[in-house]
Amino acid sequence: MDSLDVPALLDHHCHSVVVADLADDALAGLLTESDRPPAPGTSPFDSALGLAVRRWCPPALGLPCHAPAADYLARRRELGAPEATRRLLAAAALDTCLVDAGLTTAAGHQLLPLSEFAEAAGARVREVVRLESVAQAVSATAQAWPLAVREALAAAAAGAVAVKSVLAYRYGLAVPAERPAPAAVVAAAGEWLRAGRGRLTDPVLLHHLLWTALEVCADLGLPLQLHTGFGDPDLTLHRADPSLLTDFVRAAEPSGVPLVLLHGYPYHRQAAWLAQAFPRVYTDLGLTASYVGPRAAAVLGEMLELAPFGKLLFSTDAYGLPELYLVGAAQFRHGLGALLAGWRADGACSAADAQGLARQVAADNARCLYGL
């Protein structure tokens, strides 16, 4: 089973792409989670992800696998960004994309609006609402802010398939099992408003938002996605360990809201344990499968050590570059195919077991979870 006999993939967590022509350095910069320039004499192409890009993407642009980065970039410029984007997204063969619309720029360039992204990808697109972005846009007095946020989130999420929180970036995932007292929320909102309504980082407000999202998701029948694990330098990694959410997960159980732990690496085993231990917790590997390059099968195997097969979802977490869609899809198909081929060779499962597992993770689990 070198590749998976599965229908087109359902990407349950991703972002839009840039179609403007990018300078080589700017394009390469989107091959790393860092927002800093690379060290002198180094390139983001010289990485496991860079190898994966050079493995899977050149054939979509008419070049051989493993074409040198300079040749690849030259061919991309020759085709132009819109044509390269169309080819790369078509090669990913994605059926449906659930897009976090909370990011609108990459490398200083605008991302495609969802309707234009859907056309470029040839895929069905549904929106995931970013919690903190909605809250920051609310204009209200401190006293009225909690209710205004709830109403704004309910309105924004009414046509969406999920709500997503980036609490891990703003403060960390150690969320108390009790929601903040109303007086504390109003006081913190007052401080935030007086400070100029900047980026929300106050833990009282962030925890209030998460509990508000839980209520809104329960009302609308939506899952709540949470960023966990690695990301850009704005994040403090150990605070993004999904096991820090355990108290909140326990407290959230009566709501019935599914909690979806996104990517998680290097804490993917913790995420897998939470999915195994709590019926309403789901997980994925996201961009991890791209970043680890030739280790994709091994990391997928580590996730599946504990994660129930019906609780693991496919996503690319692609952002900015269409290459990340193709790499994410190809790494998943190849990595899971190699993993399941090993399981079959060892007698761990039948061909039917392997095919069923692949179909679940590729699309069926997400289709069921998001009601698609």
C-alpha cells in the first residue's frame, strides 16, 4: 500500500493562499514557522519540509522530482503565481477545505478571499470562525462587552462549520475548570478598553472567551478547534502542550461540544491520549506531516498508538503557499500508506482494516464531525 485508495481528501483545518508573485526570499520564508530571516548562509529549503516540497511539487509545474530549489523557483516565476497556484492546488486533489478565515495576510501580501480560494482550489470551502478575531472587533462598554462578544460570535458562527481558538498563542492552554467571575471579566474588559483595544492577551478575557465559545458551539451544534503544539515565535511551546487542557476538557464534557486539538507536535502523543480518554476530543497532525518530511509515517504511527481511528482527522494546516496543500496531501497519502503497509506485512491488520482506517482519517471522520 504505497499510496492510499481513498476519495479526495477533506482538509478540516487550513488557511488561504497568496496569489501575488513572491520574491524568492519571501516564498522561502513561508516554508518555516519563524517570522525572522534565516541565519546567514542558510535557507528554509534546506530542511525536511524543503525536501518534501522538492519531492512533491516540481512535477505539478513540469519539472522532475527533487529539482533544485533555484530551478523550481525559476519555473514558478515563469508560470506566474496564479497558474502555479492552480496547478499545485489541483495536484493536491482536495474535495473540501474548512478554512480558518482569521488570517488575511502572509509575507505582507493579501490572502485570497474564500470565494476566490474555492475557485482556485476547485474544492468546496466552508469557513471556520476565529474566536479571538471576532472578540477584538467588538466595540462595547466594559459592562456590555461580555454579552456583545457572545452575540457577535453567535452571528459570525451561524454560517460556519466550527469555531477556532488561538489561546495557545495568546497565553497558553492551562485553562481553569471554572469560568471567570462576571465582575472579573468586566474589570479586565475595562482595562483592555482603556489600553486601546489591542491584542487580547489577558487570561481572564481569554478564558471567558473560551467558555463563551463553548456555549455558542453547544447552541449551534459546532465543534470547537484549539491550536496546540508548535507554531511561530509568538508562541511559548511548553504552554501549548494539549495536556494542559485536561481540566477544561473535563469541565466541558457536559456541554457535549467536540473539542478538536490541532496538530499538537511535539505533544502529539498527549493529544492522542486525550482523544483516547475523552469521548468528545478529536485530534489531527496538521502541518506536522509536512514539516517532518520523510518521518511522516513514523509520526503518524506515534499518533495512532493511542488515538482511536475514528478520532484522527486529516488536515494540511496550509497557509500562504499552495505548495503546503500539495505537500500536506502527498505526505499524508504516502506516510499513512507506508505505515499501513508495514502493519499489514506484520499481520497487525487486514487489507480491509487498512483501507477502512485510511478512509476514516482522510475524510469520513471530518465529514461526520462537522456534519458535512
